Amino acid sequence: MLRRPASWAVLVVSAFLSPAIGCGAEVEDKAKAVLGDWYKGIAEAKTLSGETSAAFQVLQAGTEVQAQRDGYTFALKRPQHFIMKAKDAAGLTLVNDDKQLYQALGSGKVYTEDKPFASIGDIFSKSVILSQTNLQQGLSLLGDALAAESFEKLLAGLGDVKYVGEEMRDGEKAHHLLIVFQKTPHDAWFTAEAKPKLMRLLPDLKTIAAANGRELPPGVDLKLTVDFMKWAYDEEPAADAFAAVPPKDFELVPDLFAPPAVRMVGKAAPSFELPTLAGSPFKLSEQVGKVVVLDFWATWCGPCVAALPKINETTAKYKEKGVVFQAVNQQEEASIVKEVPGSAEARRAGDPRRRREGRNAVQGRRDPPNRDHRQVRQDSGRARRCGARYRRAPGERARRHPGGQRPFGGQKLEARVGSRAALG
């Protein structure tokens, strides 16, 4: 299973044990009995469903300074039907049945379709989505239990298992266990009944941070609380419980987590029109059959300005072969662009918030070589999506705006307009 927790830390648990419970074998046997009853219920259930609610908190001197909360609903029907869906529409969705594996990411409005997993255990051990949610949703322990062929094999994959005591939680009795799994200590609570249900998991995030070489600042603590609710065993799910129907505005992609620009490779470039500094429009629709190189730049980006002459020189060599070069300024005013030597043309106003940044960046800079290409400006963000068959030029990477924003400065994109042939 894909996991993130620590690889070496083992918690010393004796200091946390209640004196009334005893110690040694008695405590361990009690913990194994509760865990065994929980595993038995999981293993015997033909259908299973529930919800999670996770809260990640950053605490400073005991006071919450940052928090993130989310949750999922999940259901399964053996041998291979499974669905997990984020309560937030921007979150992740996974559906596995006997025909396909459907995975979707709401924030990107994208989805993938693949061959289904053969079993519930395979889903938890091989799914990319579950590898992202195992820790933060407490699904690792549940997944290990569903994948284990026997209770003995489940125990073999765990570290220490200790019984802390019986407590009241949410108005009902609960067994409090301390379980080290994936080499990370977890406080776990189970309902005190014949068929225990998992109520809460509390992983030790300090152990995880230490294992990744990260030491928390003094007075700062991290806390992740995962609550499980609405458990249902052997309740027949609705006929459409495992239906995978992508929304109409979702796009089928090969890689769910690929950046949007990568997903545009191979697609026809949408038409756009931008004004040049000379005042005439640049229309992509008039470049059909040509290779259009778009360079997104700004005056405050030194490497961008320095690279423009080289790009212009290179593309000029292939002008007779239908290569067109256009530099797209990141919404700076005409007066700012004209301050850069070599820009003698006028353009209409851009984003006034970038006026000061542009002037400050230009002052004192060594004059770059004259640029003989036309300048075009970005309009309503459409230039970021202006063509497909996009790719970055070799050796280039996006550069970060001094103020923390991340425009396309320094990133070269190519688009073969009106053609689906691969770029050479």
C-alpha cells in the first residue's frame, strides 16, 4: 500500500496506560480481543458503509491557528464494488465495479476510466486516490483489515497493540486502544459492543514529521482527528449506489493529477484575439497551419526579458517553415512595457496593480538587445489557454512572481494551430 507515515518511530506506550487496567500480557490480550471482534465484523460483512470526518489542526501554545476539515462517504459490496466520495464537490471520487475503475477530481473537473480492481483489498493497496487519502481519512487501518486474509495476518502487519481503557465518547462507552501501524502510533476508539465499530483515529503527527526530517518549532503542535460515523453492516445498497456517471462538464483525461497545461497536449487550440502594441489585432485563427510560439513574459521577470532575443532569433530561422513567434505580456500597462528598450509601440492599459512592480523591475536593468517581434497582451486570462499541442521548451521552467504569484513568465508554449499532428 502507498503510505506516507514514518518508517522508524515506535512510541513508548507504558506511560499512557491506565493503572486500573494492569499491564503486560493482560493489557495486550484485551486490546487484541477488541481488535479481533472489530476485524471479524469487517471480514464477515458482505456490504459495509460509513462516513469519515477529518480535522487537521495547527496549534500554537494550545490555540488553533490553522485548520482544514473534510470528509468522505464510502460503501462496499464484496467482492469488488466500492465507492468513496468526498463531501466537498471539489474533492476526490472513486468508484470500482466489475466493469471499470472510475476516478474523478472535482477541483479540476476531470476523470479517468481504467480496468477495475479485482478485489476490495486491491483497491486499498493499489489505488492512486486512496494513496492520497489513506492517512488524512484514517482509511489505512480499515484498508489493511479489508485486505488481510486473516486476523493473524492483520496483526502481523501491526506494531504494538495496547489497551488504554474504557471511556465515554459521544455519550456511549468506547474502548480506547493504542495501535502502532505503518510504524506510526495511533490512538483508536471502538464502540463497546459485541461487534465493535471504529469511532475515532488520532495519529501521532509528530512522529511522522520527525521521520521526514521535519522538526516542529517550539510551542507548535499538529493534530489530525478522524471520526467515523453512520456505520452500516450488511445493509443492501441502492441499485445505483455504485454508478459512475461523470458530470457533463468533466473531461476524460489519462492522468488525474496532471497539471492543466499538460492535459491540453494533443487538443486543438481554441481561437483567441489579442491587441498588439501597434494597435492591430493578433488572431490565432489567421495562423492556421503554422506553428505558433507564445512566450508569456513581464518586465519584472529578468530571465524572461533576457530570453526574448534568443527565442526570436531561433524562431526567425524557421520563419519560412511557418513558425510564428508572439510574446504575450502579463497585463502590464503600455507605459511600463515601453520603458523596456526596444519596445517603441503603444498598447492599451493592463492591470494597474502591476504598475509599480513593472517600474521597479525595469529601473537599473541592463538594456536587453532590441526585440523585433510584436508584443501582444493577455486578455481575461484567455491567453493562458490559447492553444493546444502545448509543451514546454527544453530546459525551461515556470518562474515565480516576486510577490508570490506564479504567472507564465519564462515558460515557452508551442501550439500547432488547426492541426493535430505531433510537434517535431
